[in-house]
Amino acid sequence: KLNLLRDSSQLLFYYSYSTSAPVRLLRRLFKNKTGQTIQDYILDVRMRRAAELLKDPALMVYEVANKAGYENDSYFCLVFKRYYGITPGEYKNMAMLSIANNTSS
């Protein structure tokens, strides 16, 4: 089963092969249409998904990493910190505090 978040390059090459369109052309068309590269788009999708999942108190950071398409949770933490400026653990703690404050109000 192809996981879009994990296997985006394979999907792009499969689509290219099945349509006979060069990968370079598909990348250019995607950027012209969306304003961002395929890699940047996938990163945005992964990070938004991870941020949403981190709000679930039942999920550990390594589980969130896996569900967001990362096999290596250390690498996920590095990418997440570069993207948001805080670690996934810090984000999770802030989300839990926010939820606690909202329920006590």
C-alpha cells in the first residue's frame, strides 16, 4: 500500500510513467499551479498533520512521527523544530495546557 506522506517520490514517478510526462514537467506544473514545490507541499501537509496529532494526549511523539510519514522519530523532531521553531514535545505540552485552560474556563 502506497503511503502518500511517506512515498511521494514513488507516486510522482508512477504518475510520470503512467502518463508519459517527464517528472521535470510535472514538478514545474505543480509549482506553477500551487506556488510551491512538491517537496514543500508535502512538508506542509506532514507538519500540519503532526501538529494536529500532537494535540491527542494518547499519542506519543514517536507515534505522531510515524503517522505523519516519518520512520525516524529523531529526524521528525529535527524537521518539526525547523518548521515550527519548537520541539514536538514542547508543542504537545503547549497544546495540552491550552486544552486544559479551555476546559477549566
